[in-house]
Amino acid sequence: MTGDLDTFRSDTRAWLEANCPSEMRKPIRSEADICWGGRKWTFQSDAQRQWLEVMAERGWTVPDWPKEYGGGGLSPTESRVLKDEMQRIGARPPLTSFGISMLGPALLKFGTEEQKQHYLRQIARGEIRWCQGYSEPGAGSDLAGLQTKAEDKGDHWLVNGQKVWTSYADKADWIFCLVRTSTESKQGGISFLLFDMETPGVSTRPILLISGGSPFCETFFDDVEVPKNQIVGEVNKGWDVAKYLLGHEREMIAGMGLGTGGSSVTLGPLTKPADPLLRAEIADFDVDALAFQAMSERFAAMWKAGEAHPASPSMMKYAGTELNKRRNELMMAAGGSDALEWDSDRSRRGATPRSWLRSKGNSIEGGTSEIQLNIIAKHILRLPAA
């Protein structure tokens, strides 16, 4: 087995060297460098298009998905080798997608064979971009209190209601959406629907944040007709799908703790701090970040093997988002007054302060840090309720 893995590593290294464009080995500078795919996506360069195409052809946009659904069919160990070899040459991810990080795993577990064949291949090839219809104005932390309604009209569902904080809803092709199909039970009356964002009756409105930009939108549904076969799982049992997906969402958000350029504080063009106390804080952060990276790898292996505690994603999400906030605080402190600059080319249009401001939302989205701590206290530490 060790010999087989060594061969896989050497073959993977040679393939990546031959197929990853040099432009795709440079650090990510802005969101424009991240490939989201979908029918509205405009590639930033031929290299970005080429990198997606060759990786999708090999199944390596989703290396651990089964080959029959567009994946690479790799084992967890092989997937780790691929990740290591991509990091070795600084290769960017060929595709970033809520379809990969959230919906795909839910479809693999709860979807029909027809749904898997139809949607998963499109996700793997970057042909369809998804957004998530979960939170509502009156149902954030209490997600099960959602009121968006789907009425059974015989041959279709009729959806009416509103979602909020819908990331990239204005850019997405489709939405995976929680709707209420029964009022007899709070969690038991929820269903999980998929539908096209260009369906008549769907509209979005951006929400501006203090960082000067935002991925978030309000999303409105006015008599939206959704085919009956676009429900995932059973009617009124969408809460099971929703909880499973939330675990993957929290795992994705936890990854922010690792940053885009490794675990360390990246100062970029800013002057490195002369203050020994600040340097000590950065060193302390680096130790915690490396520990979090090790914990993340262990958690990922346990999760894929079905051995992780169901509440583990809450622990990862809390640790990762708090770590990311610390990183941004240190970058601001290291930059001094220069880190407050907002508009120049030298500061990359205020990349440091905008990232710092944006990081404050990490501990709210996907479930607040307070909610995660309550879950950890109740389900992992088994502490008594107040």
C-alpha cells in the first residue's frame, strides 16, 4: 500500500507540474482570482478556464466523490496527497462552490439517483452555481422557525416568502432552499427544495456591509412554481437534510481559520512590526493556527470515515472563525496607521481593513459563536442546561 501511495504521489506531482498553468500558481489577490463557475461566470483569464477544465476532466474538482458522479474516486489518503501536492506548487483551487462544499454531500446522502446524476456532474464541472436559502428575517439562530411556505398544488409546489443573508444570490444559478410544507410540527414541517433562480417570481436585493462590499442579498419568492421532483429527501423531513448540510457548511467556514495563504499572519506590503510584544503575539497565533490545522486534518479524516461526533462541526466552526478574527486583528495591528488606508493601489484598495471588517461576520454566519458554544456544551461536554 505504501508503494502504491508513493507511485500515486509521483504521478500526481508530474501531472500537476505538466497541467497547472503558471498563472494558477500565484497567490490569490482578490475574489476575482477565485473561480466560482456557473452560467453567469466570466473567466478572468484563459489560464483560469484551462485549470478548471483539466481538473474537472480528471474528476479532481471533487476528488473524493465517486467517479460515476463526476468525481475522482480517490481515497481519503489519496485526496490528502493531492492536496499536499497542490500546496507544494502553490496551485489555486480550480473551483470554489457551495455545490461542492455543502449541497453535493447532502445530495450524495439524501438525493435520488436521478438527482445525483443530474446535479452532481454539473457541480463538478463548474456548470451550475448555487446559493443557500436558509435564514429569514425572523428565523436566523432559530432556523426551525422559518416561515417561507411551499403549498402542494398537485403537479408543483408554490413557494412564497423571503430569505435573508443569501450569499451570492444575485450571482447564483440555482438555490437550495428550506421551506415550510406543514405547520403541524416545527422541525417536522420543513422540506428541502431545489429551484432555478430565474424561475418567475424570484428576485434579489443586495445588502451592503461596512466593509464597502458584500456577498449578501435579500431573496424574495412570489408565487414561485417548483416541480415536485425537485425536493430532496422526504416531504416534511427536510430538517434532516438541513442539519447534515449545516455540518458541511460549518466545516467550510471553519476553513477560514487556515487563511488563503497558509496558517501564518500575512503582512503583505505592510512593514513588519518592530514591537517585540506584537511579534510575540504573532508567534503565539502561529502556534495556535498550526494546532488548528492539525485538528482540521484529523477532523476531516474522522468525518469522512463516519467517526466524528455529530457536533464536531460546531467546534471546528467556532475555533476557525475566532482564529480568523485574530489573524485580521494582528494584521491591522502590524500595519499601524497604514492599515487604515482604504483606497490606494499600494493597499490593494484597502484589502487589510476591508478583510478585518468582513471577518467580524464570520462568527455570525453559519450559526453564531454563542450558538456553537451552546451546542458544544450540550452535546460534547454534556453540561446541564441552565
